[in-house]
Amino acid sequence: MKKVVVFGGSGFLGSYVVDELICRGYDVTIADMKDPTNLNENRSFFKCNILEIGSFLSILDNVDIVYNFAAYADIDKASLNPLTTISLNVMGNLNILEACKLKKVKHFVYASSAYALSDKGSFYGISKYSSEKLTHEYKNKYDLNYTIIRYGSIYGERAGEDNFIFRLLTSAVKNKKITVNGTGEELREYIHAEDAARLSVDIIEDNQYVNEHIILTGTEQLKRLELLTMINEILGNDIAIEFKNSNHKGHYKITPYVYHHPDRAKKLIANPFIDMGQGLVECIRQINFDLESKN
């Protein structure tokens, strides 16, 4: 049984990956500042701060694989908080890399972003690209094997306020209104966190993905206007939709790719996968349940 530590395993995507690892028989430890909730009980939890390497070094003894999902993830908030973003996303990742080197971890998996490919994303994109380069250098200097996963637009029932679709659905359910920055023409390839988690574990079970960049997004491109129309129809065409700030800064419109980016990546597709409409219905059901539980 391989031992795996998941930094940020109490968070949104990390929690799905933890469940998938446990289902496949891995010995899993969550390393996080936040206590895990609604998670599989067959795992260990270690409370730590990735900005303090001494707080977690001991849990990497005899560990085979490390995932790092710990990050400041909201792009708009990150653009307003450069110190926090760079500190957590870059220095935190560097501490984990150093710990993996010291403890001779066999495989490091870094949760990056499509914005690492882009000149968009402000300090968030910079932090992800910087951490990718640090991960490369630890392979070059210390032979620490890695896989970098560039996640696209992820949604799911466990999402919180940092997640775009969660905010849309919550506003639609509570206020019967959705307000979105942009024009509605922006294209995204949405993927459910459960599908992303399954692929994230597939990657560590196949040597072809060692020391590679992987892209995990959905199977179909969807305009934001189409997404909002879908949400409106699911909720009975009772939602007011408003677009504002057509010059929405920091976000790409159609593609994150830029010509000068040197790193090629392979894209994985989930098959079968959770249909977008069905996924949205499940998210709405969870939001309604949470709102009713608070009343």
C-alpha cells in the first residue's frame, strides 16, 4: 500500500482526490490548516502550515507520493493580495518541494492552473508559473520526479465562495439573479471535480505521466452565456441575468495559451464523465440543502 500525503486535502478539489485515493487502496494523510469535513473517515489528518516546513516535515517519512493542492485560489482576490498569493502559492510550494527532497519522496504532483500558460491571471497566474519552474528545477537538481497538472474550470458540490460556478448558483438560488463580469462570450471547458479527481489519480498509476505537464479540463467548450442560460432553464427560467464590465481584466476570453510559452502539455479527457447539466443539478441540490440546514 503506497503512502500518499495530500496538502490541501481538506479543500475543494483536494477532498475529491483524497476520496479517490482511498477508494483505490492508498494509505492517505491529509495535511492542511483546516480540519476536513464530509470526507472519507479512512484517512489520517495532520494539521500544519506549509509556510513553516518544520510543521510538516515529519509526516513525509516513508511517503511515496505527495500532492500539493494548498493554494490561494481565487483569481480576483489574488490580484488584490500579491503578498499573500506569492507567499502561499510560491513559498509554500517551495517548502513542500524541499521537504520532499529531504525525505526522498518518489513523486511530487503539483496542482497548477491553465493560467500558468497565460499572460492573464495577474499574481495568481504568476504564482502558478513560478511554482512550475521551481518544480522543474527540483527535478533537474535533485531528481525529484514530478507531474504538473494544469486544471481548468472545475465545479462540484463541495465548492465554496472561491469557485465561480458556486457563486453563480448560490446567487441564483438565493437572489433569483446572476451578475457576471464580462460579455458572456468567454469560453470555458468545465469539468466536475469528481472527474478531475479520478484523472488526477490515474496519473500516478501510469509512468508515462512522470515528469510531464497534464491539462485537465472538460470535453466541450461552453460560452458563459450558454452556462447561464442552462442554469436559468434548470431553475425554471426565473433568473435575472446581468453582464457588466465588458473589459474584465485578468481573465482570458477564449484561450489561456500565449505564443511564447515553452512548455507543452498533454490533455486528458474523462470517459465516462459527469454531464454538465446533471452536475449543475447536483450542485443546486447541495446549495439548497445547505441553505435549509442553516434555517
